[in-house]
Amino acid sequence: MSERTAPSLAKLDDLLAALKGLPAGSTKEELVETAEALRRAVAAFHMEAIRFRMHSVDRLLKPMSDAKAEAVFLEVRHELEAAGFHTRSHAAPPTSAPKTT
């Protein structure tokens, strides 16, 4: 673990705890396994795996409709992006429309 990845890994640990606390369901096991793979990718600085696993966790998490887990996932994304990791295969949409004069 490096200084660069420490905050992301800590948030991923929070995410894993939240995911493991979800009620049993058809995708819970796959979601936990994918999040664990994401943690390994971050620890290994594997950029392509990070993007792929972030997409997979996001896709699996949405149908679970768990606000706490979704909030922690957004914190993970923020920490990864703050550390310079790319978490999307494309640029994120702007938070507001650019001003035109």
C-alpha cells in the first residue's frame, strides 16, 4: 500500500463491509467478489482492471438499491479519482452546463 492508494483502500474496506451487510440476494456474492477484485486492482495499481471493476461494481450495485452502499461507492470513486486513477472509460459528464456569453 502506498500513500497514494491508502485512502482508496480504506474506502474500499468500508464498501466491502457495507456490501457484506446487504441481505442475501442473487447478485450479492458476485458483487462482493467483484468489489474484492477491485480492491486487489487498486493495491496493484492496475489501471485497466480498476476501470473494469468499477464499472462492474456499479452495474451490480444499482439493482440492490442500497443508499448506504451506493454512497460509499461514490466515495470510493472520488478517492480513486483524487489519487489520479481513471474510474470510467469515458470522461464524466460536467456537473453543470458551461456558461456561454
